[in-house]
Amino acid sequence: MASAQTAVVTGAGSGIGQACAVGLARQGYRVAVADVRPDASATTAAMIHEQGGEALSLAVDVSDSASVQRGFDRIVGQWGGVKVLVNNAGIVHQSLLEHLSDEDWHRVLDVNLTGMFYMARAAIPLLRAEGSGGRIVNISSVLSTVTRPLNGPYSASKGGVNAMTRALALELAPSCITVNAVAPGHILTPLTVPMFTPAVTRAFEERIPLGYLGQAEWIADAVLFLVSPEAHYITGQVLFVDGGYNINGDLPNLEFGR
Ligand code: NAP
């Protein structure tokens, strides 16, 4: 990059968001590290500073539009504008839909879908002000298209992320701002470590065509590509980074058509 540009990453205090923030800083971006937990965003900002990068630690709850606006006000005050938004913050709440409370349904949708809308809405005027080449990358999930019992609210929220990605991409195309989603498969992060017991890990290794769980840095690699100049002609797409999980309709341990 000719001169430093600003990237904003939500949920950047942990896991995939942290890997994206660190990766963007290594590419020369000034990174606004936004997380609902100020201690977590401060940790990621410190990692970036230790590596010689520029970071601004922000406490932002993406499900609260006033908190989102305060975050952008801080960024504009410090650095003047925004070139890249990585909408990553997300939560999981496992429950059968028939037993799910109003509150838990709304919490998942508020963080995973409405939060991305609040962030994008606040970022758009800033992205436009930078001229062409702005980028939004939304972190979706393989569970936006395939799903399992107990993941109803999560899958609904991520299906909404894919649809909103396409809608935003169309609306922002005239400004040459691209909007894409990255849909991770099963990635080892603080979110999933408690769920990935040895038995679950073995089952995933059998089900994932490439045969192994993913790492946060591999999702960050896809995000870094989508924000790069080389990806200027890609918009409105959902890029699955899942070891082939979403295309696997095989019937294991069964002779069928072979
Ligand atoms: P993670 O390790 O839990 O990191 C997510 C970060 O976002 C946490 O620091 C979390 O804080 C923060 N956060 C939660 N609610 C927030 C809010 N309202 N505002 C701002 N920040 C908030 O999770 P991850 O595994 O890296 O997941 C990141 C994204 O990837 C999510 O959108 C997730 O759905 C998606 N994804 C992950 C996987 C996977 O296998 N890991 C697969 C597919 C998709 P708390 O710790 O306090 O909640």
C-alpha cells in the first residue's frame, strides 16, 4: 500500500477476528480492533503494536447502534476514514428451535446479523469518502447452508448474512466498493474449543474431505485476498473455507455406485 489505510475488524479480540486484525496490520493497515470485551481488544492491539503495526483498541458492542457509532467516531477522530470493514463478531447459542426463548433468538440475530448491518451502515459513508476500492468482508459460516440440530438461530443468522452480503454488494457496486462473505467451516478458536471434544474432532475429521479442522489464520488468508487489489472484480460472493465440508454428500462406509 502506498500510504497506510484503515481497516476495522469486529470481534477482533479473539479467534478469527484476531487473526484478521493481525494479518491486516502485517499488510500495512492501521487496524481498529473492536470487541465487546475491552481487555480482549487491548490484547490484540498490543500484539499488533509488538509487531510494529498501528492499532486502536475499541470497546464496541455491534448489537448496539449507539456503541457502533461511538466506535466509528473514535476511528474518524484518530485516523480520518475507513477503507476496509471486516464484520466478524458472532456468537453461538445451541438450542432446539422449539425450546428457544424470545431473548436467546433475538440475541443471536442481534449480534450475528443486525450487528453486521449496524457496522456496514455506519461504514458506508466513510468507505464512499475514500473513493473506489473500499471493501466489506462479512464472516458467515458453512452452517449458513448446511446445518445440524441445535443450530437453528445460528444458521438463520448466517443465512441472513449471505443474503445481506449480496444486497449490499449490489447497492455499493456503483461506488466500486466490493462486499463479500467468507464462510468458515470448523475452525479451532476459543469459541469452538469447548465443543470440539476428541469424539467430535474425530467425527469432523472423517466428514471434512480434506481430513482436518481449520485454523483462524486460514480464514484470515481468505479475508486478506478479498480485500486485496487482486480481488477487485469479485463482489456479492460467499467463499467457503471449510476443507470441502459443504460439498460433501458422500455416504461413508457404503458401497454405492462404485
Ligand atoms: P470467538 O473466538 O468467540 O471470537 C469472537 C469475538 O467476538 C469474541 O471476542 C467475542 O467476545 C466477540 N463478540 C461477541 N459478541 C460481540 C458483540 N456483540 N460485539 C462485539 N464483539 C463481540 O469466535 P470465532 O470462532 O473467532 O468466530 C468469529 C466469527 O467466525 C463468528 O462470526 C463466527 O460465527 C464465525 N465462524 C466461526 C467458526 C469456527 O469454527 N470457529 C465457523 C464458522 C463461522 P466474547 O468472547 O465475550 O463472546
